[in-house]
Amino acid sequence: MHKFDEMYEQLPYAGAAIRQHYKRYDQWLAKQPGEVMRSRREEAEMIFRRVGITFAVYGAKDEDGSGTERLIPFDLLPRIIPAHEWESMEKGLVQRVTALNRFLHDVYHDQEIIKAGIIPAEQILNNAQFRPEMMGVNVPHNVYSNISGIDIVRAPDAQGNGEYYVLEDNLRVPSGVSYMLENRKMMMRLFPELFNQNRIAPVAHYPDLLLETLRASAPAATAEPTVVVLTPGMYNSAYFEHAFLAQQMGVELVEGQDLFVKDNFVYMRTTRGPRRVDVIYRRVDDDFLDPEVFRPTSTLGCAGLMRAYREGNVVICNAVGTGVADDKSIYPYVPKMVEFYLGEQPILKNVPTYMCRNKDELQYTLDNMKDLVVKEVHGAGGYGMLIGPAATQAEIEDFKKAVIAKPDGYIAQPTLSLSTSPTFVDAGIAPRHIDLRPFVLSGSEVQMVPGGLTRVALKEGSLVVNSSQGGGTKDTWILEADRTPKPKAATQSQSQS
């Protein structure tokens, strides 16, 4: 099986040539004594612990559902992407997210894509994430997913060069952007000299772009919209991020009990009396948003919220019902959406996908399960999946039974040889598999900061990068093209330090 490493032209690292865009970093790294790097790693861990950057990991031991708090391991070695690669990826991301938003608008309005026979009606209408309550509801700029996290992996092609693929689209409540921002801050603190030596595109303005995106989505008549972040509360695994983003944007962090609806408007309780809310950046799933419409027992949302929403008196970002577009059973159709809505060829490729709901593809999956990755269409965070090459015969047989019992609940993909990146582990510097989650913001325009969150599978040979499964993260550098700096660009890179 071919392998592709981001920094070295081949594996193992000993004596391998360095890729052009890593050369300057490699010269710096060669001069760093091992013990200095180790003490930097300890310093990073201490600071992250002090700041409270934790993630709850759910396991069999946590029957109460609270999970165990732990640090997401941070890797000191950055993942570097040259300017021309990022430029093409960025175009592909804008194209893909635009098509997905067009699809969502279509699904809840004219359903042209169903009429054209491109996606079978039952795939959409019987999807657990389809919300009939959203039929005919108009959302600002027709944007349903204002904040999208698109997971991108790189795998070798036949010539051994690296090619980018979209592994999945996260359009409901994608998380991880706080780690992207904190990783950059940490790198600038530990290795300031690297930021003088390299032209690294800044990411610190993400909270400003996020606030701008949310404000641009406010109901038409509001001059100074009030934006809040709605969190399920401190027991949620991503609570650190909810609090962090609210603080960075300078807006209130609220829980469902802090909100109420009166005359179809949403208000927040404050010490100075009720204050009207225009935009809710929600980090709560659809099911829990409004007990009048969804789960009657939910205490995480606010009764009457959907009434105010349908009247156009409050905007919920991301929109209710967005999950129908990021379901794994809809993923195989995204390239067709790009062609159907935009009349363009997809810039970013999908990973080849077998849909077990189709008889032939089911048979292929059952016959070749030992070589495939099989995923539950509603699974998330690395749960509900089987990695064939790493599974025992007994696990494969059990999974076969589950797939045969509910074929439309599963898809299968070839096991990609994810690219590796040098990672600082206890034994020294070693290759570990990585992916990338850029965050795409869609409001009146589509924009993003260069890069995203690089997640790294810290177990040797492991392909699972999810933080909930023991993965770590590293800073992602997009190298700005070497050009004569304009005065504005210069001040921007100084302001980020």
C-alpha cells in the first residue's frame, strides 16, 4: 500500500528528502535539542490544564453520561500546507458548502433534486434528520449551515502523490475551532521565532468573522442584533468551546432556562430585565431545541422557540433540519449536488462509497468487509464503525449481522491510507495519521480563515483521529505565497502576535 507523508518524501524518515514547503521548518527543528522540545511539551500541557481546555471522553464506565474530563493532547510539530494547495482547497470548500446550502433550501422548498431523480425521495423524506416542520420556512440568505466543518483527508494516488478527499461534512454543530485558535496561540507562545521566520497566514480573526456571519443572518429589521451562544450546559463535551467562543465574540453564553418566548419573540433573562434575542448560535441538537415541537421532556431548549423562528423573529444558526445534508447516506450524492445546483465539476473529491441499501453494493461490502471501513449512517465521533483491516474475525461477523439486519443504516468505504505527519511522541519524532477540519462560514458571503484543525491519531498505525477516541491536535500552517508584503498584510501578521 502506498503511503504519503506531509513532510518527508518517503517513510521511514531516516535519510528521506524533505518536501520543499517544510525545508525552512526542518532546518529549525534540526537545531532543537530533544530535552528542550520535551520541556516545551510539558509547558503546553500545564498551560492547557490551567486554561481548562478539556474534552469529555465517553466510555462504557460513564453510565451517568457525564464522561471523563481530559486534555486533548497537543502536538508541538505543525502541519504545513503550501499556499497553492490551500488556494485550490479553499475554492473546493466554498463550492461544496454553497451546493450543500442550495440542497438544503431545495429539500425544504421545491425538492427539484428529487423531481429530477438524482436522489431517491425516501433517502431524504425518511431520513431521521429531515424536519417536516421546516418545509416552506425561509432562512436569511437561504443559508442553512452558517458554520460548516468539512473533514478532509489526504491519501496517495497511483503515482504516490498526495490527493485531498472530503471524508465527511459536518453541518449541524461542528466543534473544534477553539482548539485551532488555542493551538496557534500556544505555538506563538512557545516558538515565537518560527513566526518571524515563516509567513504563516493568521487565524486569530476567526471569532470576528463568526460574529460578522451571525450578525449578517439577523432578522431584517434589527440595526444592532443581539447574538447569544446556546449551550446544553457545562456537562457537554464541548462546553469549553461554547464558553470560549461566547467570550471571544463578546456575547452572552446562555442555557435554555435563560430564554423565554413571549408574543413570538425570544427574550433572555438578564439582571436588568428581559432583553430581546435576534440570533442564536446554538450548540444544542434539533431534538432538544423546543419541547413544544421536538422532545417534550427536553430541558435544554426553550418552549415556543420554533414559533418565533417560523415567524422570522429570531434566527437559529445553524438552521433546524440541517442534519439531512450531512447524513452519511446523503454524502455520496454531494458531487451530484455540485453539478445539479452549480453546473460545475466538483473540485474536491468524495471517497468512493458503497451504499448497503443497494443490493449489489451490500453484497460487495459483505464479501470484502475485512478490507473496508463500514460506518453507521447516523454514527458520529468515530463510534458505530468497523475498520476492517484492524478488526477480528468475530467483530467482522457481528458487524455483518448488524448490516444484514438494517442495510440502509450503513455505508462502506475503502480503507484509505491517510497521510502521515511527523509527530512528537515519547520515543521521539514519528509518523502519525492526520486529517484536517477547515471551518467554513456562510452568511451574506462564504469566508474562512486559512487552515483549520489538524487532528492526529496518536496511537501508532491508528486511523481514528477523533478526540473522543484518544486523538490529539496540532497547529495548521498555511504558508502565504512569498510575495512583497503589502503594508496591510504586514500589520495583520504583527497584530496576531
